[in-house]
Amino acid sequence: MVKKILVPTDLSDITKKSFQWAKELAGPLKASVVVLCVSDDVTLNMQTTSQEFRDVAEKKLRAKLEQFLGPESETGAEYVVRGGAAAQEIVKLADEMQIDLIVIGKTGRSAIADALLGSVAERVIHTARAPVVLIHPA
């Protein structure tokens, strides 16, 4: 039974579509939706970075997320912001929160870029314990 749905976002249009899809799915299932936004700013994960700097960066990222999707209180979703490698943080949070389903958007990069760099969605599909629904841009 699906009780918790995770929607990772990079604040792109496809992730907004993923969020809408997850909310529609959550309604009839009476599931909760968790939105994760990961900053890939390497300075956030350095041991020498102060907690104050991390807190400010996290607050700014949360503000961007609320501007992008709307205030947390209005969307009915729980917002989580973290620093790190996106795919790793998505899988880690899914395990920590016992997520039942991950709804992730596929960016519109070229096949060559995906082959060279790999995609976050692809890494999540291959490493997450929870089922993953991939939303394509259309």
C-alpha cells in the first residue's frame, strides 16, 4: 500500500509536473507527499563549512522551493531540503522516511549527455528500494 510518495525536485518544469502527478495519485490513496530539493553546492558538505552557513543556504533553498511550488502549508506536502549528490540523497531520504513510491522527472537532456554523465533519475531507478515512476517531459 502506498502511504508516502517522494518527489525529488531540481526546480525545473518537469519536476512541477511530477509533483502534480504525485498529488493526484496521493489523493485517492490517502498518501502523504514529501518533496525533496537537493543542493549540489559542494561547500555545504565540507567539514569546514559552518552550521550557520548551512542553515542560511538551506533557508534560501527552502524559499526557492516555496516560490516554485507554493507554501508548504498550501500544497499539503512536506518539504525537505538537503545538500549533497542528488541521487544519493534521494535514495537515502527514501530509506529514512520509508517512502513507498518515488515520482521523479526525467530531464530533457540529450542521449549523449545522459550517456556521458548519467542521469539522476537513472541512478535512483537502479539504487532505490522503493518503486520509481518516471515522468517524461511532454
